[in-house]
Amino acid sequence: MMIKLFFTLTLFNMVHGDMMHGTGYREHEERGKFRFTDDIEPDPTVAIDVVKCNEVNNLAYDESVTFKLKKRKKECIMGFIGSRAEQCTATIVCTPIKFAEPERGGVCYKGSIKVTDGIGGQITMCGKTPFGGPYIPSKNGTDLYVSYSNPTSKDTVCMVVCNEDRLRQKEFPAKPLPNAAIPRRDRECLCGVKPKSSTPGGRVVGGKTADPFEFPWLTAIVDSNTRLAFCGGSLINDRYVLTAAHCFAGSSPVRTFEAEVLLHAHLLDLNLNSNYNPRAPAGKPGSVKAVPGLKFSNKTDDDELSIRIGISKIIVHPLYSSRSTDFDVALLRLEHRVDLHNPEITTICLPTEGNVRGYANQTTIIAGWGKPHEAAGAGSRLLQKLSLPVIHYKQCNKLLQSPITSRMMCAGYLKGGKDACVGDSGGPLIYQFNQKQFRQIGIVSFGHGCARVNTPGVFVNVQEVLPWIFHQTMDAMWCLKQEPDEASLKKGGPKAVKKKTG
């Protein structure tokens, strides 16, 4: 006797703008019901959503998207973004697939469907076989990415649903994706390590000058052929810099040849703002008299042993919205790889588990070349650093003029006086998670003015965009997150870390 199991889920159409710079807003429209029986056969009356290739879909709790695999030789890639904070885990199930049979050794050369989660989970299928799902991300992930090419029929239908309990019911359990796409790691470098000569974080607005090269992962994003910074960023592996989307997107988006990345920078050139007033006294609009390093002589890249690298690709999150500043994250693919064995350069660690709301009241550090006060006529010349406490998500929502999303977090002092400011955008918000390592939990995003009372700064919640980051950087080499213990070495595990840390 066939026992039918039903998913009755309201479907919503996903409508997006331009992939690089569109708003990514969704227009909701009830489309009908979808159901699967125990042999995974679709209801013939199902309404199919319009899901385009090379599009990312932002799911909300208890919503779903249904699509057919169309005949096409060129690979079609679709992303489905969930949220741990909003209890939304993307889960996929498909009717039986029909592709060309695999080649000898099981390799799918002539067409396949691949499902990945951006954090190591991946499965690839071809031939004529049951899909075998439903599948959920591995390691408590939230996002799924689907790519396919050259199906032999138009009959395959897939549904991606956002569900709180990850569909782990006994009668219809979901399967975590197998770990088949784990990021490559260099066993001789360790992320998040500061030089031993550096001092604890304490201007930005209200901070103090950082030691030279105190933050070896920090990058200045400069106008090409200059030492004029317009944003900051962080080196996360040997090929990519993590920064803010709004630094590159907008009405006049920055092109790759217009910007470069500087590693190992400390004193930059004076970058005047449009309100610059040479006669303004210190602290007044347009003044530069309080700019740290104002009277220092200019330095060259050679003077500071800076490493200048061109940008081959700017990857702005496709759901970035200039109106809400949601998904304010971007990646810069460098023209060549960084030597991870260079003792002067270190990548920053990224979060692996938990949620940034757990950092409430914890002390974090920001660093950058932004304006020393809101009305200043230029950014700082010398790298500034500042310690900031993380503010609880609920408290931040009450303080700010507009609500923040799960991709955002707040840090700052309610009494004001200390904050990130214009020019610091894209830089990392870091947290020390053991005695010598730091991880990046935020990206400087936006604020209402700088260092105002009861107006904390807003940062990208890196934890919530991790799958997208990893999915976009699969060609990179990463440093180890922690040194292997003796037991691991005795069992033939990773080699001991040989990289100098100071």
C-alpha cells in the first residue's frame, strides 16, 4: 500500500533586478500548492515559479520555490539563501533526474545536477536515478546552490523550501550534503595571528594610532596608482579580499582597473573630501587639522614594503540593496595569489559556528583610515584602531531609525564619541577567540552620522553570509584555523604550523 506524504507549502515568485547591482527585492504572489508522494512524484497541477539562471533567491521562513530543469548546454547556477537567525534552512527535493549516463569511473561529463552549500557539502548526480533527497546543508549551514546542465528531458521538477526544523521528521528525514568540497587549507600558515610586537586595541573616531602592520590581514582599497584609500578590506585567503558592497556598487560602480589593494600599509596620502576647508579650525566642518599624520611626509610602497595587487574581479552579493544596505558584502578577486608563507602577511580567520548575537557585550576591534570626526575634511593618514562593544540585536533594533536584518549587527558606545566613520567602510570587525588569534565577525557597513549618542554603527554579520563567501572562493587556499594538537600529529594528521607569527 502506498502511503502518501504531502508537503503543502505556499509558493512565492522571486523577482530580482540586475545580478550585480540590483536591489534583490521580492514581490510576493501566491502561486498554488505543491506536493510530493512517497515515490517523489509531483502534483501535475503544480505552479512553477520563475527562477532564472545566475540568480540568488532570498528565502523567508516557510516559503518555497519550485522550478523545472530546462534543456540547456550551458551551466545554470541558482542560489537559495536561508538564515540561521530567522530559523530558515534551505532544503531541496527533486523528482527523478534524467541526464546522460556517467562516463567510466562515474564522472558526469555530459550533463549533471550539482547541489552545494558553500561550506563543504556537495553532491553531483547524472544518469537516470532517483534524486535521493531531500537534502539540507552540512554543518548546520543555511544556504544551497544548485547548478545543472544538459538534462535529457524537461520532466525534472525541484522544490527548495525554507523550513525551521530542517525537515528531520522521522517519516520523511532530510539528509545533510556529504562533505565533498572542503576548502583547501595550507598546513604551514595560521590565520588571525597578530605580530608579537603589536599592542592591544584601544582613533577611527575616538581611537588611537595603530602600530605599523599591527593588523597583517588589513587591506587599504585605493584608487589605482595612488595611496588614496576609499575603503578597507581584509585578506581572507590567498586570492580574495572581503569588503563592503557599497564601496563598489551604486549609480557609478567602481570598475576593476580603477582600484587596487594595498597590503602592509600604515601611512597613506591625504585624501581630501568634498567639504574640505583649509581655514576651518579643528573639529569644524571641512577641517583637516585633527587628521592623524597630517604633517608627515608622503611614503611610497617601497618605503613601507607595501604589496600592491590589482583586482581581476569584483563580486558584489547579488542581493545587495542600496536602499536597505542589506547583504552589504563583496569579494575582490586578486590578479595573483598572495604568498601565505610571507611572515609579514596573515589572513584573518572567519567564523565557523554560532551566531554573532552571542557576542553581545563582547569587546571587538576595528581599524581603518576613515574620517577622525563626522565633519572632517579628509580621512586619517595614519591607520587608526578602536575597541567597540557589540550591542545586542534587540537593543540595536530599538535604537536605530530603521530595523536591522539578520545580516546586520551593531557595535559602539551609547554615549557616543567613538565609532567607525566615512572611509572605514569594508574594514573588518574582529574578535579575539583565543590567546593569540582573531576572527572577523563583522564588516563596517553604515551608520547614522559618526559617533552620535545612542546611534551605534552597523556592520555586516559575517556569520550569515559565510556560505556565499565560501561558494565564491572555492579556487582559493586558506590558512589553518588552529594549530594541530599533538594527538593529531601522532595520528598522521596535519603538519605542524611552521609559519613565523612575529
